[in-house]
Amino acid sequence: MGHLAATSTLDRTRYVLFHTPPHQPLIIPQAWQTHEQAIRAYEDQQAGIAADPQEQQLFQRFTQSLVNPLTEGLDELRQLAGTRDTYLVVHVSDLYNWASCTRTNLA
């Protein structure tokens, strides 16, 4: 798939979907919402690279596929992955961040 690019780690080649930090989700307290642009600029500066708009769109597709109904979500993930063997890794803190952003109770 055109979105996947090879990166080399020692003698192994990995194909990854994202090469720049998506800066998502960016959890901004309600009281700071008026400063969102400045906060996003600061995030770009700290990462040393701005979020790529195309990768942000891919990231939105990716995250939406995770919350879509199972069949629809799997179809979208397969489209993003292309024909290669693919592994999905979700860190526990990512689940917590998602739940915080969506006000979902994980209990």
C-alpha cells in the first residue's frame, strides 16, 4: 500500500504507517481550549517535527476503525494495512487516553 514505507532496524525491515508524531490525542483541559493553537505549536516544537497533515488523516482513519463496529473496523484496518502481515499494538496508556477523550468508562 502506498502509505506504508520501509524503515530499517539493523538487518530487519519494518513497514510502518506513521513516520511523524500525530500529536493525537492531545488532551487539553477545557480552561485552556482558547490556547489550542499555541499548545499544538509547542507540541510540534518539542517533537522536533510538525505533524504531517496526510498522516493525521490516516491516523484519524486508523483511530476511527478501532471504535467502529467490529466488521467495519476490521475492513478499514485491512485497507490501511494492505497485503502485508500486520500487527496491532495498543499500549494500556493509549486506552486510558482514548477513554479520557471520549469520556468512556473502562470499568
